[in-house]
Amino acid sequence: MILGFSSHGTGPGKGPTYYISSGTKWNGERRSIAPVLLHGNSRRTERLIDSISRKHKYTSCVISFTKEEYSKELAQKVLADFLKSAFGNLESSSYDYLAYLHLDTENPHIHIVVPRVNLETGTDLNIAPPGSQKNIWNLWGIVTRDKFNLEHIEENNIDNLPISRKEKRMIDQGLLRKMSHTQLKLQIDEVIRENIANDLLQNRQEVIDFLKFNGFEIARVTDSSISIKTESRNIRLEKGIYERRTNDNENTYTENARQSAIPQRRDRSDYEAWINRIKERYNEALYRKLAYFASRYKSRSEKDKTRDERELVKTKTTSVCIDNHSSSHKSSSFDSFSNNNIKMKDNNKNDETQAQNRRRAFKFP
């Protein structure tokens, strides 16, 4: 099982919703098996995405299974676990998501599209924020594979990217912004890997066909690389997914990439210690996310209640101060102050009435 997030998320809602719900592939071919709706409504999700005025409008991801481990029951359980980590303690009425199951490829997979908006507050809802918070999904993948006894896999890292040692050194020195040729190479590589994660490209020949279909001219193909012609110098994609493999047309990338990068399950003591550390880190990350959600996404009713409580405390405090002040005066001046005190209490009632009117005026619809 692999979880992968897409880099897209700024366009109209029709793009992602049609892509996962349509019976047609990206190249115009009909799917042998129509996508299966697991949750949501395509039109509703599309309208919600289009209603967002911010630049980033949605988050999309895919959960992919090998054909050996897939079952309908497993897919449903994994999706339920994903939703718990994605939305935490939020009410189901405060978010929307669309999920479709694709069974027409070598590896069954679930596509998920989430509009980036909290329906209660109208604020941005990002289930995969950048930086350290995004690490929760790497941990979730490991914990989930352990929970359902699935094979662990090696995560992609910079050593797997199609870059030279010189390019790697320059990236490590923070010079990527000056490397336009490398930037373009990494952008092409990201799109190809995203399609592989979505199970749309399954071997090297399909990568070559995909590049040609999108208007790239292939300059050269060797056993170790694929070169793309450009106006300046060619872009060379090498290593890993760009290498020729034995029986390449028969093996999918997912099958070729599966390997263990952690202690094997047969080494129980090492494995148990390792997985327990991962679980602790995951629980800590999840706790921080739930605490953040609780503070950021208060419902409108909760905000109104908090505002009312503040107004009530303010009113009571003012009344107590007036009463204490009146009792501290001498008896000789009591009568004259009593009249003033009555006027002040009357004003206090007016203030409370005005506060109630303000609460009604500013209450969310």
C-alpha cells in the first residue's frame, strides 16, 4: 500500500473530479472497469472547489494497493483510517471529500479529492500542509502497513532523483533557484512520478509514450536513461524508473520498486523496537494536529457562545464594581449617591441591552 499526494490543487474543480470519476483515461481510452464511487458527489465537490477564492483550492491523493494484498474490505478499512488522520475531531458536516475506487489497472487504488475549505468557518482546510506537519502522512503509511500486515516499502528520497552528483551537491548548497535546467528536469520527473503513483504509467515504455504524447521530443534512449531534446541542452532522465529492466514490459513500477528498507519482520526484537518508535512519533504528530484543528476550526455556535460568555462576565464585573463603590461611601452622603447609583445601574441595563443587540447584529447566519 502506498499513499501519494498530488502537487496540483489550484485549478477549477472539474479537473480533479472528472479525472477520478470519468470512465475515460487521460489518453482518451475507455476504462475496462468504470470507477466505483465510495463517497461524495462529484458536482457538489466541483462547486465547492470553484467557490473558493484562494489560490489553493483542493488537495488530491491516491492510496494504491498491490493486486496480491487488495480486497474490498481492506480498502474500506484503510480509507477509514485515512479519514481519521485527515480530519481528526472535525464534525463530518464541516468538510467534504470525494473518493473513487479504480479497479481497471494492475494495482487497485483509491482517488480522494478534498476541497480546501472548512464548511463551518469558511477558513482554509489543508489536510497535507507543507513542512514538518506533512511528515504525519509518512508515519501514517508505516503505521497503517503494520496494522494490516502489509509489506513495507522504501520511500523516495533525493538519491532516487534523476540528477548528477554535481547537481546534488548544488542542491545541498541551496543553489537550486539558479539551476533552471535542473528545475525543469525535476518538474518533468515530478509529473511522471505522480502518474506512476496514480498507476497510470506502469513501465518505461509507457513513460516514453507519455512524454511524446505531451509534446516532448525524445533525443536518445539508452539502457540507463531517457533524454529529452530542448533548445539549449538535452534533459537527461536517468537511474531508477528511467532504466531498462529485464522483462520491463511485464513488470510494473510498483512491483519493481517494492523492497524492504527496514528491519525484516522475522527479526522480531529489532522490528518491534522500530515500529514502536514510529507509532510514538505518529501519535505525537496526530495529537498536535488535533489540537491545532480544535483551536483553528471552532464552529460558529462555539464562537457565539464564547462571545456571549465574555459579554456576561463583563456585565457582571461592572455591576459588582458599582455596588462595592456605593457601600464604601459615608452615610451622610448616602442618599445623594444612591440616586446616582440607581442611574448607573439603569445605564448598565442599557449597556447590557446594547450588548445583546450587538450580539444579535453580528451573529453568523
